[in-house]
Amino acid sequence: MKRVYNLKIGAAVIVAALLLTSQPLHGEAASSPSYELILDSGGAIEGKAVIKKGISYLPLQKISKELKIATTWDKSGKKITLVSPIMRFAVRLNSKQATLNGKGTVLTAAPFKNGEEIYVPASFLITALHGDGLKYDVSTKKLSATGIYSGNDPSVYSGLKYELDQEGQLFVTNAKGTKKQLYDFKEKTYSQPVYQFSKTDQGLIILNISDIYGEPMVNKKNFTVVIKNGAVIRQSHVSYFKRFEDNAVLSVDKKEIVLTDGEMLRILEDGTGKIRETYDLKKLGGEDETYSVEVVDKEYLLIRPNQTGLLTYIDRKTGERTLLYKKLLSEADQEYAEMNDVPYYGDQIRFRERKGNTLTFDVAPMTGAAFSKTIQISPN
């Protein structure tokens, strides 16, 4: 079985776009599907969704109001930004360009206005709200998702409160107030940490803690622990500059864990934390750099060096590397990716999906409109 790992900011697994076979609807007509979003606190919010050209949308302002997420519009009245203690994202009317926690992304469809409400693709909004399990029940005509951010203390999980102090010591406090040290990273922190939890099929807990700091906020430290029966069995930490990557996620099939410290890539077995494979990222990438790992598949890896920011395809069998911007960008955009440092060096290429031996990438060049492009790979 082929396994694909997609290492993107936000929730442990990024949800794919939800395509529904229905006639386009406008507004909250009676035949529109309903939605039910289960909160991480155990509550739920409900309402009506919209289907337009086969894409499901959710009402952004209604949901943000119920979740008490602050919203602001820019002067043009086209861009809306939502900010909470653990997330920040922005969308623009009639544009597929969006940002999520400091990173640009391309939506499956453009948000649109219907009356006084703004509708955004359900897949993006659920991801931004740390949700999971987006699905559609044909019999009930209902969209649903779980784990939606409720506004509760994000450092609390399953009745335990986690705290990473300024010296890099991770503590956990139970309901009785008993506090103990869980791990010591021996690495200073500089801002209010952001906590993200995920649970594997075999019961392991992955805790990712982000420390974004500097003026402007251009530095990010990731601290990660994999917990089994209340004890840390694996850990890593990594620092990025002008990059907002994560360093641990679940695989798409949720059977393995991908963990990196920027220099080494480890693939862990679910349930035990046993290291199945290890890769030297500096050797693979050919540069004395700190790397993020965006995708791991049977035949290849996609890695990105922090400074140059150029997404690199690595053949796992031969070790041959290919700079994807040379294949996917025009000459002008290649030069821009190499020379521009606003907001950071590098390309704007993101992996979307694999179908057979075809890889699809979303490309958002700084000098033109966004587009998608594919490449063919040879299976090993």
C-alpha cells in the first residue's frame, strides 16, 4: 500500500476538498444541506450550508460569531481576517488566494458574498478551525466535522493542562492540581506558546507547540512530544526563520508519524513510536541547511531548505534531487524565487495531491495569477 504524508501548518491532517454531486444553490434555500460542527468542548453549532458548482461552502461570519472569533475587514471591503489565540487566517472575496497562520495557500474555490454573509469552501474553514473528519451524509443531507476549536483553553487536553515555560520545560497538571515535569527541551521560548494536539489510531498523543516571535513575527520554534501512557517516548524541536512549517504530523493513513528536527527525518510506527526509517536531510538536500519536510511517499520526498525556500523532489531510491521551480515556473518567476526576499526567499509551490503517477502542485507566483501544474513520476 502506498502511503503519502503531507506536512502542512495547522491541524494534524489537512482535509481534502469536499465535492458534492448536487445542483448549484444560492443562499440558504430549503434544499441546501445543513451542517453540524462538533466542538472540541463537546458542544455543537448548526446551520445551513451552500452548494455552488459542486463545492460545499460554510457561512464564515455566522460561524465566527458563534465561536467568538474576532473578524476585521480591510479598507477595500474585500479581505476579511479572523484572529483567535491559536489561529489567524484571511480570505478575499472572489479570489482563491488566502493565508493560514502566516502561510499563503490556494483555495479550491473563491469565497463569495450572498446577502450579508460570506461563504468559504468548507474544507478550508474546517482546517483553519482545527477540525477533522469533514464528511457528507447523503441520507440526511448534512455536512459534519469534529474537533472544531471552541475558544476553550487550547493547552488543555483530556483533562490535563500542558505548559511550556520560558526555559523550555514542559509541565503537565492534572485535575487535582498536581504538577509534574513531562520533558525538558533546554531551549528558551519567547512568546505565548500555541498548543496543538492530535491522537493516533493506536492511542498515542502528539503535542505540537509553536513559539512565534520577533518583530515582525518572523521566527518560529516547534516543540513536539509523542506521548504514550502519560510519558514522552519521542520528541523533537526545530527553529525556522521566515518559515511557518510544522515538524510532526500523522500520515494520511494515520498509521505512522512523521517527525523532523530540521536535520533528520524520522518515520515512526504508530502505537510503539519505533523508528522505521531515518533520512539525513542535509545529505539529501545538498546544503548545510535546516529543512522542512512537506511530503513523504513511497518513491519520493518533498523537502524545503529554510533559507532558499526552493521545494526539492528527492528520489528515495537513487537520492537524485530535482528543484521543482525549474520545472513549474516561468523564467521570470524562477528569477523572482531566487532573488526576492519579501516576504522571504523561495517559490510559492505547494503539493496538492497524487493520482496514479501524476503529482499536482498549486503554484502562486509573486508575479502573476495562481495556477496548478502536474509532473509525472516513475514508480519504483
